[in-house]
Amino acid sequence: MTSELKSIDSIDQLRARVNQFVEARDWAQFHSPKNLAMAMIVEAGEVVEHFQWMTEDESRQLDDAQKEQVGHELSDTFVYLLRIAEVCGIDLIEAANKKIDLNAKKYPVEKAKGSNAKYTEYE
Amino acid sequence: MTSELKSIDSIDQLRARVNQFVEARDWAQFHSPKNLAMAMIVEAGEVVEHFQWMTEDESRQLDDAQKEQVGHELSDTFVYLLRIAEVCGIDLIEAANKKIDLNAKKYPVEKAKGSNAKYTEYE
Amino acid sequence: MTSELKSIDSIDQLRARVNQFVEARDWAQFHSPKNLAMAMIVEAGEVVEHFQWMTEDESRQLDDAQKEQVGHELSDTFVYLLRIAEVCGIDLIEAANKKIDLNAKKYPVEKAKGSNAKYTEYE
Amino acid sequence: MTSELKSIDSIDQLRARVNQFVEARDWAQFHSPKNLAMAMIVEAGEVVEHFQWMTEDESRQLDDAQKEQVGHELSDTFVYLLRIAEVCGIDLIEAANKKIDLNAKKYPVEKAKGSNAKYTEYE
């Protein structure tokens, strides 16, 4: 019985779906890491575009239509991020956890608390 | 017994870890969607930097040191992407799946197969 | 006498200097428009990095050290922008003037005055 | 006589034209350096978008329609670059020349010739 219990991990499912999408369209030929990095930053730019003329307060109070639009652009950014990880053979969850370990050392709580300074600026 | 069986979803775990990291440092005050969108594109730029002078072929053949570096920059991009979703109240997995549904309509297999044209360029 | 009076146009001088810099290092081989567009956005990301955690007010009140840093990153962005124009055979000043003509039509004073709406949002 | 001889510098003219455009629309209120840096990278992203799926060779052989499109996006990037310099009080031509002086030291011809390595990678 327990052998049938499988963790259905949402990011694994999404990655598999994206890969199928790409294969069905024979797009892997265009998906060099170089090209995908360009595509990802283009989508990140579309996220930035939503916020460029807003105040910070306005950006904290999106209405439903704005939330949907931002969700679309975030999603496109995420899909290309997943694809870069895929074609480079990087486990994104593992890499992110390792990077947070590093960031925790660069930004120890006692120095970082309440400060927006870069770690290179710490005394 | 079964009540103890919980799906431990890796992206949920990561998001929770990132949120704790931010709270411990009292950084939520700086994390307006506007600021986070800026931070995300800065990190996306660091991904692009790795590939800017490589040929496409070179970008497909990263050595281990390069893979680690790219993994770091992808991770930073991912963390900010998770934070934007968090502070905007967007379910990233759900949003991504909806966006792929839309993309599947914009890029039907019969038109998109083997083509790098934008959907606006289809006849 | 007057034949010796030549307009010494500052952007033409800068472009010539940049071209010499590139030629002396035999870098034209790397300067495809694709690669230069990547390099330009990487530098634009470094401009954004300076401002990501600042409030708008803080960004309006840079001290001399910050101004120098922003000047460095703006300059790198500008140099790559000049290079893209150069290798694509685009006259940047002429192109910019034409684009401003177009923008003036998209954003007529009577509709645009005091509004940060995108032209696609005008009624 | 000589007092009438004025250098008509193309970038000064363009900057003046852009400033008038902004003033006529009462847009200076939105033009904090923070917001302008966001707007500039959004436009840089639109430059990147033109090239993301092209090979390097294709990017070197734009047809007239593509050149016009790239010219539009470069122009928008340039206009925001000029605005950032303007509102920060930075002389862009002077800053660019100083930065090239610095770059010449970081990338001496004998080390940089024919190499796409970053200066931090020099032995």
C-alpha cells in the first residue's frame, strides 16, 4: 500500500509539463541556456514594467486585474527559469537551499536586522 | 495514521524558509513588489552576464564551476520571484499552470512546431 | 579660415573612441548585436541595483560617491548602446528624434499631462 | 563674429528636446532616478527581445524592418538613459569618457587582445 504513496511535488509536475510543452513544439533546438537567459530577463522586464510608475505603496495594493497580469509575467519568468535549470542540469530546489545557506552567512541576523545595506558595506 | 501523511511540497518548504529568512532580518519593510521586481531583474542580469560572451554551443556545455555559479544566480532570481508572488498573494504554481494553458492556445502545436516565430507573426 | 571650423560633436567623438577601443582589443568578433544587447542589459541591471532598496526620495538625493557610481554604470550602458547602434548601422541621434516624434503622437499633451497611464490605457 | 559661433551638439539638443517633452506633460514628478532606472531596463529588455531567438549571425544581418524596430527600442533606452543622467546631474559624455579611461586600465591591450575574459580572470 505505502509503496503507492508518492509525493506529487508541484514543481516537479510543472517542470515535466513545461518540458512536454517544449518537446511537442520541437523547441529544444532554440533553448540554449544563452537564449533562455535572454528570454527570462525579457519576462522579468515585463514584471518590472507593471511597477515602474507606481509608488511602493501602490505596488503593495494591486487590484485583482493587476494581480492577474503580474501573475502572468511572473509565470513566464518562472517557466524560463525552470527551463534554464533543466537544460543546465541544475536542481533548482537544491541550488536555492544551498544559496540561502550562503546568504545566511553573508547576512547574519545581528548585522542584517532592519538594514538594507549590502553585505559588502558591513563594517 | 494517514492523517500524518502529508505531502511535503518542495516549493512550499522553500517559500516558508525564505519567509523566515526575511522575517528574522526584519526585511519585509523593504520588500514592496516594486523593490522586489527590481531585485529580481538585477539577479536575472547576473544570469545573463554568465552567458553574454559565450556562443550558444558553449552555453550548452558548462563545466561544474560554471554550473555552480549559474545555479547561484538562478537561485537568487528564484528567491525574489517567490517573494513577489508571496507579497502579492499569488499562487505561483497555479498561476504558472494557467499561463501555460494560455500559451498553449497562443502557440498551437501545428503552427508552432519547429518555429521560433512570435505568435503575433503567425498568418 | 572658416573651413577649419568644424562642429566637434561629442557623441561622434565618443563613438569613434569606443570603436578604437574595441578595434585595439580585437573585440569586434564578440560584438554581435545579440551579445551586445545582453551586455547592455547587464549594465542596465547594475544601474537598477543602485536604486533597488532606495525610496524614490532617496534616489533623488544621491551624494557624490553614489553619483560617481551611477555615472559609471550609466556609462557602461551607454557604451554598449552606442556599439549596438554602430554594428547595426543605426544613427542613434536620428533614430531617437524619430522615436520622440512617434511618442509625441502616442502621448498628446492634452491626454498625457500629469498622467502616468500608458497610451494603451487612454479612453 | 566668433561669439555667434556656437557648437550645436547633437546630444545636447536631444537632451533639451527630451526635457521639453517631459515638462510639457508634467512628468518630472514621476521621473525619480529609481523609476527611470526601471523604465530604462524595461526598454533594454525590448532590445533583448528582438535578438533572443536569433543566432549571432542572424543578429548581424538585420533587414530594414528589423533595423527600424531595433532603432525604436534603442531610442527609448537612450531617452531614459539621458533622463537619468539629467535628474542625477551627471554629464553623460564626461562620465563615459572617464569610464573608458578606467576600462582601458582594467583591460590593457596586451592582456585583452582577442580575449573575451573578464578582467577579474586575468592572471
